[in-house]
Amino acid sequence: MTAKILFIIIDQLRADCINGPLAKHINTPNIDALKSEGVTFNKHHTVTVPCGPARASLLTGLYAMNHRSIQNGTPLSASHPTLGTEMRKAGYDPLLFGYTDAAIDPAGLHPNDPVLREDEGVAPGFNEIVRLRFQDPSTWLGYLKSKGYELLDNYWELYNAVPQNPSEPAAINDPAIYKAKHSDTAFLTNRTLQEMSVRTHLDWFATLTYIRPHPPLVAPAPYNAMYNPDNIPAAYCPNSIAEMKSTHPFFKAYFNEPTIKNLYGGFDGKIENLSKQAVAQLRAVYFGLITELDHHVGRLIDHLRDTGQYDDTLIVFTADHGEMLGDHHLWGKNTPHNAAFHIPLIIRDPRRRDSAGTTINAFTESIDIAPTLLDWVGQKSPPGFNGHSLLPWLESDKPKDWRTHIFAEMDMSDQKYGARFQRQFNVKPHQCNMAILMDENFKLVYFNGGVAPLLYDMKNDRDETTNLANDPAHANTLLTMTRKVLNHKMTHAHHALSRLVLTGDGLSEI
């Protein structure tokens, strides 16, 4: 049997837009069909944010505390095996369509090497077939130029909505300057199909990474106006910004300075000034970008069917991290709330058709993807991997000894743009971080540097509205969850070499 893998990574897609309360308001027929053909993991989470660190964990199978590429632009050590390097051992050329967001290890490179001036390098082992990076979309820009678009000096202006009434400023949900058939999503799909059309007779492993629905939130017609802002669920904001700022130093720091300036073209970063109408329009555009994405995912699957490859291809559909989408007045992914960490995962395995259409409610993490793909091609994972293969969940005999919580981290120091959290917390950069542990009952957000924790009741307060950390009735819960964080970190400290031993008989693994 031939073995092909299509690995689709979406940037900034929250789980409940694919499988949850918001999903019923978004038209995604192709992704829905994929769910009916595959297995949906309902409690899948990234182990870190933002983009670069999330993808580092996704591709190395390591928690951020172990790979230490903790910020966009923080180098990923070349000593870490990646999904790309390990797939090569199985005989695959890991094809990359898009980007991996890996800041390159500077060891051995001259300071003038241009690769050190970008934070969107290619992770070791991957073969960049189509280069389309968020900060360097030059291939797409060249394509737009060939289609007659007038390129601007600052390509970010491409993401400004075009006013429908020239005498008035653009509305948030006015269309993009480019047509839908020329969007970055369409372009990447076109180029991928073009390249893959000559590989139908081969075994292949293709990683395809879409930028959308990552901000700036602008969509080409008709997707910009596909959803009426008045008819979609409003952002969940039970407390005012002033109330949130009073509850914890994190929220005070978050709202005290302009942030998320790339939310949409022309936004000044002042979230407190966003009207309810603006929030609704942004959510509607986000929904439209998901439907556009769904259309092109359908094109990829149609290609596999039309070329007779569908029944030979493992399809994995996931995201690097989520998006707050205005809930709790928060945007983006650099927050402790679940919407930033809860991400979709669908696995369609042609070898395991009995599991089609099923759902899994066990906790799974982004670090499980790399060992899963390696397991599928019969390649053993490196001893340092923290994640575990999910293939047993696709079998009738489910694993009995599985994790009972998820663990995630976020580094909040920001040495490029000013560290508002460092100033608010009064900590040094290496102390400006958090660890999150969530089980079926509670969620603890543990801050370094002596900053007070957050504790949420995940059975009775799924929307994370009430911090119980200072409630005497939950003092024992706080202690128990804190111990779990420490136990988790001690158990999963990097063990790439510590599980190996040299003996008289040679190298062996413990």
C-alpha cells in the first residue's frame, strides 16, 4: 500500500469554529465532510503560543520548556530532531508549502547572513517548495503584479479594506483590494496543486500552512460580507474592561497599552475603543475567512479524489493556536484563556475506516502530532519527544494509560516592542512567563516571579469568568494544582539523552 500524508496547519483558528458552538454559524461543508470521514479530537490544545513557539512544539514534539524557542524570533536549536528530519529517515522528502516560522539556529552562521534577519525560517528537514511567509509574501506579491495589481511600497496596505463609498472611510467588513481568486489562500492552494500534480505516482509527505484567518482581518468579496454581523453570536464579555483590569495584573497590563495593532488595517491597538458593532464586524470577517479556507481545503481533497490518491492519503487538519475573537474583550492568542489554546484536530486515516465520523474526548496536545505521523509511516520517534502517537485512539482498543490534563506555557517578555507585562509584574524578562495546567475539574494559570495565580472551575465556569485563586474554600485545590504543575515539569524535563546509557554492550535506551 502506498503511503501519502497531507498535513494542513491553519494559522490562528480556534476549535469551536470547527467543532463547537460557533461552528453551526459558519459554512464549512468540506471540513465537515472531512470530519465525517475522520476522527475529531474535541479536547486538542496547543502547548504554547504564539506562532513561532507553537509551531516549534508542533514540529519537535517538545514542550516549550524543552525546545526553548519561546518567542517569535527566538532561535530553534538545530540539535532538536524535527518532524522533517525524522521523516527523512523514513525515506520521505518533507515538502513545505507555506512556512514553519522557525527562527534559525545562529550557530556556525556569520552575523551578516541574511537568514538571521528574519524570524520565519524553515525548520530543519523541510524542503520549502512554495515560499509564502507572513512577513515575506514576495511570491504572492509577484503573482499579484502579474495579474495587474499595482503594488504599494508597504505591502501591509494590501490588507486595508477598500471603501465601497469613495467619499467615506472603509468599513471593517469592506472587501480586500484583491479578488478571491487571487487571495493568498487561493494562491497557495493553486501552487500546491500545481506542484503536487506531478507527484501522484509517488509516496509523499506535504505540509501545507495557510496564513488565514490570522489578522489583519480583511477578506475578499464575497467572503467579507458573507456573514451578517447582526446574526452571529456576540463576543462573550460578562465583565467590563475596567472590571477585568481590577481582577489581575495580567489584564491590567494587557489593556493598559495599545496592542494587536494588526487586528485590521488602520487599527490603533486601543481595544477599549472598539464598539460592539466593530467587534461583530471583525467576527463576521473571521467567519468569512474560515469559509474561504474551507473552499480551498475542498479543492485539495477533490484533487486527491480525482487523481486516485484519496484512499492512500493520511490527512491531518489542525491549527498552530487559537484566537480570542473579542471574548473577554481579548484578541489574538497571547492570553491565558482557553480560546487561545484550544485548537481543532481532525485525522482521516485511510487504513482505519471503522473510526470514520467518531470523536475523541481525551486530552490531546500539539506535541502528539509529530509522533503520530512518524508512527503512521513506521518510523520510531526520537527518545526526547514529549508527545505520544494518537494512532491508538483510531483503533477499537483505546489507550488506557493516557494523560489526564493538558499543559501549556506562554512567555510574555517582549524585547522587540516593549514589555508591558514585565513592567506591570516588576519582573525580569526570564521571569515573565506562565504555565497552564487544566484537568477535567480545574485550570491553574501559574505566573513566575511571585505574580498571583489564576484558578478557574472548569466544570461550573467553562467560560473562565471567576478567579478562585484567592477563595479560601479553594486553597487546597490551588495547592493540589500547583503541585501538578511542578510534577509535570519535573516529569517532562528534556530527556533526549537522559534516557540513554552507555554500557559495555554499547548504547541502549532506558
